[in-house]
Amino acid sequence: MVGESGSGKSTLANLVTRFYDTTKGNITFDGVDIKDVTTKSLRQQMGIVAQDSILFNDSIKNNISLGINNPSENEIFHAAKIANAHDFISEFPKKYNNPVGDGGGMLSGGQRQRIAIARAVMKNPPIMILDEATSALDTESEKIVQDALENMMKNRTSLVIAHRLSTVQNADLIVVMKKGKIVEQGTHQELINLGGTYTNLVNLQSLENKK
Ligand SMILES: Nc1ncnc2c1ncn2[C@@H]1O[C@H](COP(=O)(O)OP(=O)(O)OP(=O)(O)O)[C@@H](O)[C@H]1O
Ligand SMILES: [Mg+2]
């Protein structure tokens, strides 16, 4: 999902995950209305890495393994490594047992995001929802985490909200949002051929990159 800031991308992700409910129309997964299943069962199918990752005032370890019964230390390390978080965690005095503070306040935005990615890796769900999952990272970490996310997205359904259009170029379907509505959808090539909103966004971004 792409589109300018405020176009409704995060809102759509919040509807799919039932943080909000639709007031009109419905959302179905494989033909089943998401209102016909419990929120718990719906979210069990999903890993969510949001724009602002919320962590619980608990240890790093418990934040990564949230909702997993009897997680092994090795599984936690493995998930942290995939999320490119192992190195910074190892530098804390108590390492994986270090508290993250209220709402994760003891960590930087990029570190919180990597903990959220490790949590999603650990959960290993059939559906991944990524809302600007690498937005708080510097370019170098972004590249590493992006590679990890791409590995993780193999063989599962992923809903990816991306500011950087190159991230979604290979998606099966690109959905373009504008002012709260879907205005275009198709593959990268189809949308380029269309020469509309998506093409404009691509042109704007290649201009930005040249600056
Ligand atoms: N809880 C809310 N109640 C009312 N309006 C909201 C709420 N959350 C978001 N909005 C409005 O809905 C519009 C879409 O917001 P949304 O967060 O979905 O945009 P976005 O496409 O994710 O933007 P960005 O790229 O900046 O993250 C915005 O105009 C926003 O101000
Ligand atoms: Mg958003």
C-alpha cells in the first residue's frame, strides 16, 4: 500500500487487524468476514510491525517472546539476529534481561522497531502486516532489516505499507491510496503504464533521490 501521508494507509491496516471496525462494507479473509471470528483468533494469524511500536514495561526477552508458550532462549536469539537487534541488545548491562522501560522508552525508535520485528519473526504467523516497518532506521540498518523482512515474507501473505516505493515494486498487487480512497491498483508495470497517481509518486521519488 502506497500513497501520500494522511491518505489512509495505516487506517486500512487498523481495519484489517480490527483495531477499528468498519461502519460500512466488510473485510473478508478467504471469504470469512473478520467480524465473524474473535479478535484473538484473527490476531493469532498475524504478525504486526506498526509505525510506532509499543512495547511493554518488561524485559527485552519477554517483549520479543510475547504470546509464545515456553519460548527457548535460542529461538529468542535467532529472532533477534534476524531483526538485526542482537548486537545492540548484547551491549545492555543485563542484555536480554534488560528492562525496556515504560512503553519501551529506554530504547530508541529504531531499536523498538527491531524488537517489534523480532517479535513478529518469533511468532511466525501466516499473515504479516508491516506499516513502514523500517521507517525509524538509518539507511544501513534499513537495508539489513529489509533483507530480513523479505526473507520473512516468503511463503506468507504480507500487507506492506511503504513510503519507499522500491520496497513494494515486486509486490503481486500495489494498492494506491489518496484522500481515504483506493485510486489505483495493479502491478508496478500496470500502474506505470497507467501513468496516473502511482507514476507521479514514482517520479517524485526519483527526483528526491537525485537531490
Ligand atoms: N483515530 C482517528 N480519528 C479520526 N481521524 C483519524 C484517526 N486516525 C487518523 N485519522 C485521519 O485519517 C487520515 C488518514 O490517516 P492515516 O494514519 O491512515 O494516514 P497514512 O496514510 O497512514 O499516513 P502516513 O503516511 O503519514 O502514515 C488522516 O487525515 C488522519 O488525520
Ligand atoms: Mg501511516
